[in-house]
Amino acid sequence: MWTATSPVERVIVTRVRIPMKWSWPVATGEAGVMKDSILVTLETSSGIAHGEASPLPGAAARADLCWTELTERIAPALLGASVDSTERIGRVAADWRADPIATAGAETALWDLLGQERRATVAQLLGAMEAQIGMGVESGLMVGLYPSVVELLQAVEAHMVEGYRRVKLRIAPGRDLEFARALREHFPDVELMVDCGGAYSAADAELFRALDDLDLVMIEQPYARDDFDGLAALQTESATPICLDESADTLEQTAEAIGRGVCKIVNLKLQRAGGLAAARAIHDLCFQNGVACWVGAMPELGLGQSYGVHLGTLANCKYASDVQPSARWFSDDVVVPAFEMSSPGFFGVPERPGVGVQVDLQKVHRYQVERREFTRTTTA
């Protein structure tokens, strides 16, 4: 029987804002050139642990909500807390009844704390097999909406030398089939998938029939998150596997989707799931029902993406992740050493206990825009 961790004596919540190298592409246009992340630091008598809450770039209102819930609800509840298992972490996080991204920031910090005290990595706490941990986690190239086919091909060409074997293309009405077809013709051997961002409907059946001819690995979130009838019909008609993203944020949603034959693949995003315990539960449900998984990204800073690397070691994560080097997106990061691939196309799993990466406090101070500190006697 494992003993509980040392009680949390101090909680520090820090909002950092780091410039992105370019705007984060979304289906509705270009949005946001800054990345807001909220770091959650837990201090005990035996060590310091870190987690990251990571809304999408440009989502200022969501970042504000996460900040409010972390500082007004979650951080005070963490003071004096201790955990003795990952199951206990899941129960504690559920009791917060908070926004899932805010929950993920604090919940992952508890995994880091438990791992450090157990002298185990997060991957080991998740139950990953040592052989899979040793293999590392594959990184797939993720590209957004480009103004022209030529610019898209140039961007992909520039990154393929880094060892990527899979390309995920974001598409949207008006920038879809022509772009996907050009990628397939230019890179005939690459594993290619498209991410629709829920931008289509049953009225676009002709497009999906044409996409079937491109030998895609999957079509991600083609219809709106709640259109299970349409998604199920499309999966029946399509030769290409349908992958759910927004439609599988929770265990309940995923169970309904699987029961209705909506998909063959699920994208695991630990931020939107509400942390590692919830993401693992979705993974396990998919595994039990023959639905494959892979790990998505928001994208987080190096701290949050490191948790994605650990998650990607689980047995049912069958496809390349969206986890990518920090330098791909951001002008800087808050972890040392730099978060980058350990070999072409792959991330090594950190070997140090817990999440296994260090937070550079000088960089946190450089980029912080808000900071709150909570102790068992005072709140600052």
C-alpha cells in the first residue's frame, strides 16, 4: 500500500504570455499571435511540481476563465492536499467541478508530485509498458490554413527534413480538396490526414467522396461536435476512418460516439479532457471497443506537451501525435533544456521522476502577466 504524498504547503498560479512565431490557424481565419498559458506550481516539504493549463492561442476569454477558476476555486482547495494514487488524483480533480482546461493545469501538477515522490515517471504512473516508453513517441507535422497551394507545399517541404512521416492538414471550405490533393501528389508516400475542425455538414458529401480517393489515414472532426447522426452516416459511407476531436472531450461523449458507430479513431487532448486521469479513461474505453487513439495538442508550451509525450506511450495510441517542438510555434519557452525531438520524428520520454522537465523560473518571471500565491496561512 502506497503512502500519500507530502501535503501541499504552497500553490503558485502564474499566467505567462509568449509570442508565437505566426498566427495560430483556425477554421474561421487567423486568430491570436500570443500564447497564454497558466502554470500551476505545487510546493511540499519534499519537492516542487508543475502543471500547465493551456487554452488555444488567441482564446483570451477561456484563459481568463481558467485563471479565475484556478485562483478562486482550485488553488485554495489544493492547500493541505495529498494523494496516494492516480485514481485519487482523478477523484480530487472531479470534485473541483471546474473548466476542464483549468482542471488539467492543476491535475497534471498532482501527477508530477506523485511521480516525484514515487520515483516514477508519469508514463509509468499511467501504466505504459517499458518497451513502449523506450521507443518514444512519434511526432506528426501539423499544418494550418495557407493562402495558396504553393505556400502550403513550401511550408511542408521545409519541415519534412526533420523526420516527419505524417502530415495533418487543416482544411476549411474553399481551402480543402485542392490543397489535400496537392499534398498527396507532392508527397505520395507520406501518411496524410485532414482536420476539418467541424466546419462541414452532410451537404458536403461530394467533398468527402473525393477525399476518399486520396488514401488518407483519417478525417478528423468533419461535422459539428454534436452531429452524431451525420457523423455516423458519414462513417458508414466513407472508406476513410473518421476521427473525433471535439466530439470526444468527455468519457460520456466518447461512450455515446462509440455506441453509435460514429468513429474509428479518437484524438486525446488532455487539456480538453480535464487532465491525465480523464484522458486515460477515454483511452481505456476506446481500447476496450477497438477504437484507436492518438495524442493531440493545443499547442501547449514545453511543460504541457511533455505530459502529452507521456500520454502517447499508452498502448492504444496507434498514430503519430500532434506534439511538436516548442520552436515550431513559439519564440521562447519556459522549460530547460529546450523541448525538442530526441531523434528525427520522435520525442524521447523524459526519464526523471514525474513529468521529467525543469521549469526555468527566470523565463517564467520574464513572461508572466499575473501571479497569485497561496499558502496554508496566507494568500498573496
